[in-house]
Amino acid sequence: MATLRLFGPARQAAGRSVVEIGGATVGQVLASAEARFGGELTRVVATSRIWVNGETASADDPVGDGDEVSVIPPVSGG
């Protein structure tokens, strides 16, 4: 299982900042999280950057036990 870390609006949508989620790829991990936490998380993920172990990742990238997948929503402000 991977550790999914959620920040800002992603954390609010899921109601937690960390969750253990299974999946062989980044896309599978995110799909499992979206199915578990619902449509608001899906909307946030669509505009977020995804990282695995501190590196930018794509949906096809593999994920193994102990990997950390992070959802980083865009930040705005002034």
C-alpha cells in the first residue's frame, strides 16, 4: 500500500491528510481515493500536481509499498 498525502482543498475534500491506499500505479491510487472520498476530491485532483516520493509523477508511474503519493493543489494569493 502507498501512503497518500493530501494538502489544502484535497485534505478538506477527503476529511483527512493521510490515508493508506492500494494500487499498482499513481492512477490506480488516485482512482481508489476518488472512489472512497467522492466527487469533490476528483475535482481537486484534476487541477493538482501529483508527486511520488518528492518527484513529479504521471498516472502511469508505478507505485510500490511504502511509496508516498502527494496531491498538491494549486496555490493562489497575493
